[in-house]
Amino acid sequence: MFNYKKDKAGFYATIVLATLATAIVAASLVLFFMGISQGQWDYYNLPIRFILGFGWLLLVATVLTRVGIFRMQMLKKRQANGLKNQHGELEDTSPHGQSAAPHQ
């Protein structure tokens, strides 16, 4: 069973996601309000779009990294449990996906 207390990667991924999201929103709002106060909204349009676009890419990369780490942990645990599938049977380990034993 998965233990949330031992999931250090998930904890740090959450910290990174929260920090990135806060920084993206704060920087965008600062530029937005600067543009409104100066009356030059168009001047700040491109930097805001850049921050939002690049921030979105960083958020997606963080999530995909966490999913990859979780997948590696899951595969490692599956190998440690003797390659059993969810029905308790041994999984096929041949390279071509076919069982080495003849079917009857």
C-alpha cells in the first residue's frame, strides 16, 4: 500500500508547484497593475504572456517529473513483490509479451 508519510518526492513536488503558481500569479498581477496604473496596458501585455506561458511549461514539467518518479517507484515496488499482478499471478517476463510455457 502507498504510504503518504514516506512520499518525499510528492511533498517536494507540491512545494515546487505551490511556489511556482504563487510566483506566476504574483508576477503577472504586479505587471498587470503596473500597466493599468501607467495607462499602458499594451506595453505589459507581452511580458505577462511570457510569464504565463513559461510558468505553465514549468508547472507541466513539474507534474510530469512527479508522475515519472511515481511510476519508477511503482515499478520498483512491483519488482520487489516478485512481479505479481493484481490477481496474485506471476506476470509474463518474456521480451515478446508471450508466455514461455505452451498454452493448453
